[in-house]
Amino acid sequence: MFSFLKSGIGKVKKALLKTRSILSDPLRLLFKKPLNEETLEELERILFEADLGSSLVSHFTEKLESYHKKNKTASSDDFLKEIKTESEEILKTCDSTLNLSASPTVILVVGVNGSGKTTTCAKLAHNFKKEGKKVLLAAGDTFRAAAIDQLKLWADKLDIELVKSSPKADPSAVIFDAVSAAKARGCDIVIADTAGRLQSKTDLMHELEKMRAVSKKVIPDSPHETLLVLDATTGQNAIDQAKIFNEYTPLTGLILTKLDGSAKGGIVLSIYHQMKLPIKFIGVGEKQDDLMPFSIKEYVDALFS
């Protein structure tokens, strides 16, 4: 969709610097030692610290142990190349392409409060606008006045249309108005922010179902994308959130934010290994250009270079 420029590649590497310092650097030193029971335990510890999760740690450990048996003279670089190759193999079916076939395309952005959801909506809108798309934002998180105000500030800054209502208003009504307005105004894309409360799962998911239903009233096959925003700094808790949301509302992809603020960059690999939900974008900073389309090769290279 959006091409990875050299500056973008550099941002991904910089964002994963903390993870790389506790992952690839220690691995390179470890693989210079004989691979035995002691070093295998150390291997597991390193992988766990990068938040690869228990199932993926076991997977990598078994793969590398098997590789060692067949390649007794393998160098440190050989082992690192093997783990990079296996990582790419795990992610090879991860399709980051968005379904933009409809006009307007309706994108619901969901996630818990604090995940960076509202800011992500704005950054996503900015990306589309750079591509020449006419975008409309919908302030569907009416339970937080701050979310409406925040999205308005972004909309004004980016010069993007916004449909909003007053705090505590029916969020589904906002979505209906936004999709209707986008259709009438010839917009290419509607990006809808949504409430992020998980305290009452049933109520939240009922609200999301209602939003989807009213969107379908205007455009029958919408929403075309339902993207879950996850805070990478929460590590394995992000997987639990993804499971809950995916159980109640069909997700089409994930956006991992705040990769630059954590040493838990391995969560991207871990969450796809467990759930097979495609990673669409990664957040690598706070600026409006810091939401990058996910690239398997650039991510793996940045993780293990």
C-alpha cells in the first residue's frame, strides 16, 4: 500500500533499538559458545526477555537445536541467519494490504483506552491523505470528551474533515452520520474512532456491533476493515486484548503502537505466531509520519541486524 522509503526503514530500526539490544546482540554472543543445555537455557531467557512468548520461545529453541545437530560447525552469524529465516517463515502469510476496494471504504479502529487509538486514527488519516485520498474522520469515542477534543485538534492540524457530536452522545449515531456524510461528499475513506472500555466487555462489544450495523445501513458491505490498536509496551497482555476483541467482533488486522518505547518488539512476531491476525501498521514514534505500514523483511532485519 504505502511504500517503505529509506527514512521509514531507518525509523523501524531506531524504534527496535531497545529490543535489538536485548535480543540480537546477546544472541550473537551466545551463539559463539557451544550449544548445550546451559546455553539453551540462556537462549530461552533472551527470547523471553524480548517478549516472544512461551510458544514461540519453544519453537525457536527446537529449531535451533535441530539446526545445530545438522550443522556442527555453524558460526554465530549462521545461527542468527537461521533465526531470521525462521522469523520470516512465520510471518510470510502476514498480508498487510488493506481492503480499499469500496468508495468510501469504512475503517473501524478499536482498542482499549491508552493504546494510542485516537492518535493512530489521525496518523492513518494523514497517511491516506498523502496518498491523495479524500478522508473523513469520525469521533466515535463519545465516552471520553478528551478523545473528541484530541481528534478535532488532529483534524484541524491535518486539514481533514471530522464528524463529531457531544460527549455521551450515541456513538452509533456519529458513525451513521459520518458514513452518510462521506458517501454524500465523495470521500474515499472513513476512519472511525471507537470507545475503548474493557471493564464491561458485553456493553463495549454490543456498542461495536451496533456501530457495524448502522454502518451497513449506509454501505451494506461495511465496515471493510476493523483494526485493533495494541500498545506494544504491554507485551503479552496485548495478545489477551486481541483474543477478547476478536472473540466479540471480527478483526481484519492489528496496529502495534509505541514500539519505540519498549524492549518488547518481539510481541509483533509473537502475536502473529499465536493468532495469525495480520499486522497492518506499526507505530515507531509520536510524529504524524511515524505510523509505518508493516513490512516483514524490514521488521525482521531491524529485529536481528
